[in-house]
Amino acid sequence: MRILYLHQHFTTPRGSGGIRSFEMAQRCISQGINVTMVCGSHSGGDSGLSTPFKWGKRRGNVDEIDVIEFDLAYSNKDSFVKRTFLFLLFSLRAISVSLTHKYDIVFATTTPLTAGIPGIFARWIRGKKFIFEVRDLWPELPKAMGVIKNPLILFLMEILEWVTYKSAHKLIGLSPGICEGIASKGISIDKIIEIPNGCDIELFAKEIPIWKPEWINPNELVFIFSGAHGIANGLDSVLDAVKVLENRKVLGYKILFIGNGRLKNRLISRAINEGLTDRIIFLDSVPKEKLIGLMKCCDVGLQILANVPAFYYGTSPNKFFDYLSAGLPVLTNYPGWVAELVIENKCGFACEPDKPELFANEMINIIQNKQQLKEMGIAALNLANSKFHRADLSRKWLNWVLN
């Protein structure tokens, strides 16, 4: 059995970012299935290949995965036009692979939505089995965020979305809202399964050295946000809350922002201009293992998103599952299925969106009642093991793909 796996933003654990595709590929290989991963280059990612590109492509074996990487350098700092161009170019180059490569099943995962185009060609021209995994609903999310307003572009994306869903033999949604969104397009629920992002329990349990930057005081409580610094992430809400705390003269904490994105420089400038840099530290993305070492000296994981109702049930954020894997209590600032998990399992805190005073109050509660965090951290790890263990989810994933 051979699977052609299409993921433009693929990375191994040696890079930063989600490693769902790497882990799913490893599950296939453990069952004797050959996997060819088709990806592009992206900021912070690490495909595992280091040889020079030749004619815009390089190929090699990485942890038994046959990797084909296109020289399409992507960064979430890029403009919308540039990112759109790279999405389309990756899709076009992946089509050539899907029409010539030897395989039995083609599996494509978003984002972006254009990742499914090679699967459409494989299904209708070569008669291959096509599985499509939806990590974010497009164009619903960009439309809800106001990122895409042109009615013609939205119409064309809606057509592509419908054609992709109809072409796929089976679909995977990473959250309840995503599965509902797929079904709303007229897709039978028998063709859809929910398999959320997972927790890499074994990776986080490894003996990885603690990385504690020298400017963190041993007595300070440390909040961490690890992820993109973009429009969707709504990180101004954290700065708004810190400004409230500064006005109230609250001490004894630090906030670490780990990652990159289009809004990072603006966020840094705002923190400097408003005198918040004693409390907020910005760091670039780091490899997964180094991030785990850093999380070992943190106390609370921040699950932050902009207040967009489409996010409430329509996302499956990697960082949330990393926090659970690290045994960190979670503070989230928006309602939905993640907030419900946090409250029901008593592994963190949830507050209403767009209310800096309430956000600040919750942070004060955490800072002044540190003793509650240990029990919540245990609950977080229990949730990771019981519902989101990567090994369990990967078995479910593979069974759905093959049968």
C-alpha cells in the first residue's frame, strides 16, 4: 500500500509548528505502508531535507518518509497576495506529482483549501482514492475575519470547496464545527469523521533539558503563548489585559510570546510604546523539542484567538494540545468547544472575549492562587491521555483512510 500525502506546511519535530502529518505518516510506516510526503518550504519548518534544490525541488528519505519538497518559501508574514500565489503554485506543482507518481491513495490536508486540487485531479483523471482533511473551513473563516471581501473570489472559493468535498471519497474534520461545515455543503455524514489534533505524550515525556531564559525571575508566574502572531490570533487582547494589570500595579508574572507572524512587529512596537516590556517577552519560533524545554518552566498556556464566532467550534489549535501534553493549565479567551473542555475537565480557565477587565481579573486570580495550578496541570495531562493521545487518534485516522 502506498499513500501520496500532500501537506504544504509539513514539518518534522526538528522544526516549529504542528507535527500531525509527521506522526500520521509514522503510523502508516509502522503498518508497512509507504508514504510520499509532498510539501513546500516554510518559515520555521523543517522537512528534514538539507540537500540543494534542483529545478525548484529536492527529494530524500526522512525518518522513512519519502519527502518531495518544492522550493516555495512561505511565511505567515507574507502579504495575502504572495501567500495566495504560493498556495496556487504549490497546488500546480503537486498536480504533476499526483498525475505521475505511483500510489494507491492520495491524502491532502489543509490549509489552504487549494491543497485539495491535486486530489481532485487524482480522483477524476486517475481514478485514485482521495481523502481530504479539513483543518480550517475555507472560505468561511477568511470571510468571517474580513480577510477576503471580494465577492468573486469568495464565490470561486465556495465552488472549489464544494467540488473538493464532492470529489473526496472520505473527509476528516478536526473539530465539531468543521464537520458540521462540511456536512452543510450537502456531504453525507457517513463520509465525514472528526479526528482532532492530538497530544504528543511520548515526545513531551522525553528527558529534554529545561530551557529557562535568565530574565525570568524564579518567583514569577509564567504565561506562555506559542503560535502565529496574526490577525486570527487576536493577541492585542493579551496586551489590553496587561495594560489593565499595569494600571493596577500587579506584579509577579511574565508572558512569553513564542512565534512569528504578520502582526508581530506591530505588537512589539505597541508593547514598547505602552511600557509593557517588563511583563511581555517576544521570542522567535523554536524547534519543537526546545519549545518543550521552555514549557517546563511555564505555569499557564494561553489559548488566544480573535473574537470571531466561526472560531468557537471551527478550529482545532495545535498549541492547545501542546499545553495539555505539557501538563499546563489553559487560559482561553473565547467560548466554544475548547473552552468547554477546559471547564468540564477542570484543567484551566475561560473568560469572555473582548473584555480586558475580565481577562485581567482571571490573570490576577491565577497569580494570587498558584496552588490551584498543580491540580489543574494533572487534569490537563489526564485529558491529553484519555481523549487526545496521538497514538489513539492516529489509529483511528489510519483505519478511516484505509477502509
